[in-house]
Amino acid sequence: MKRFAHLAAVALLALTACGSGSNEPEAPSPSINYQDGMSATVVSVETGNTFTAQIEGVQKPVRLINTAAPSTHGVALSNTCLVEESTSKLAEKLPEGAEVTLNFDEGQRGGTGYVEAAVYAGETFINADMARSGLISTTFATSRDEFYPEISQAQQDAANEGLGLYSKSTDCTISASIEEQVKAVEDARSWVVPADDTTRTAEREAVYMEASELYNSLQDEVPAPSSWVGSIVTLEAVQKEMSDLKSLLGDDYYPKRGSTVNQQKKATAEATPVRPGS
């Protein structure tokens, strides 16, 4: 009996120790009352539009409101373009320890896991400044988004100047893809192809088809201006590049379904009976 009593005492001590150890629930983090003009300290930059900040003693992930950044995990056209450059640019603007001011849009609080904020370093509006560098894109929740117009204009300015994501000389951009197709079409137009050279004719048609497919895929994104590609192809500068490509194709443009105008004309001519002897 003494043996059992001893074991029971040990068990009781063990349970008591477990209850008073590190398994006790941690005290919840203090809630933060987010208000315009509140201060934050930059801890680290993660991407071209996100960083960690110390806000009222708590580390929080912050995202530049109404922006989208290139990502190594991106799947949309050009979404993986200039990832390192974008991140480095934000780190340059927001070095570790920098003090920033945060403002908020009442319509975009919570729901994303980030503190969505308009970020100011002194007088500089970082969201718009990054967009103006051409290294991030824009997005919006509704037409009433408070900060979107200024950030969107900054993006338009970058596109007009061909900076960053809108540069024709940077292989991974949408503008570079359009320019590549323009050059391919111009080259194909210069070929001298005998009427009976079906192989070369097919190669030229393949060039026209590929250029048309790019145009069609970009045009499909126009109705979604808050998406990554949609945000880019609805810019006036990029719209002009797309329009120039389609104009260059002319009657050799392939719609999403069907044949080109030239092919339709040829088919009509071949199907039209010819009066014998005429």
C-alpha cells in the first residue's frame, strides 16, 4: 500500500509541474487601434510591396495598399519579372529602423492578413513612389479606393517613360513580348515567298498566328484591371503598343476563333464560280 501511495504522490507532483510549465497559454498580443498618422518602425523588407514593421510594440506585416509586386511564385505573364529589383528598391526606400507614417482606407481594413496602408517616409508617399519607379503594379478593391488614383497615375507615368515593368528592353516584360512580336511580323513581311512554297507560307502564317495569340491573350485581360496583367494592359502606353501590333498584322490578324481576313478573301475567291472562257 505504501508503494501505491508513493506512486500516487509522484504522479500528483508531475501533473502539478506540467500545469505550471511552458505549456501555459501565452497572453494575447495587445490589440492595436489603427488610426491615420500612426507611426511605425521598419524591421525588414520582404517583397517589393510588403515589409514587417514595429507598431505599438508589436511586429506586423504591412503591405503598400493598392499595389501588387512581382513574385517568384507568380504565374501571370511578367509576374516573375524584376522580383529582386523590386524588393531591393523598397529596401532602399525603407531601410531597417526607418520611421514611417501609416494612413488607412476604411474600406480595406482586415481580411488579407496584412496591415494594408498608405506608407509615408517623411513627405514621400512610398506606394506611389514605388509605382512611379515601374517596379510594382497596382490593384484596387472598389472604385472608391481612397489612395488608388494617385498610385495609378504614378504607374501611368512609369509606363509612359518605359520604366521597369514597362521597358521594351527588359526581356520579361509585357512590352518586350509585344515588341518581339512586332519585329517577328515585320521580318515575316519582308520574306519573298513563291506562291508554290507551301512550307515557307505556313511558317509565315505561324508568325502571324503567334503574334495574334499574344494580342488576344492580353486583350482578354482588359476587363480585369485589378489583376496583375489587367493592371498593365489597361495603361495607355501599353494599349498603344497592343493597338500598333494589331494594326501591323492588318488582314493577317487571327481572331480567337476563325481565319484571317486574307484567308477569308482567298477562300471566297476560290469558292466563287468563274464563267468559262472569261
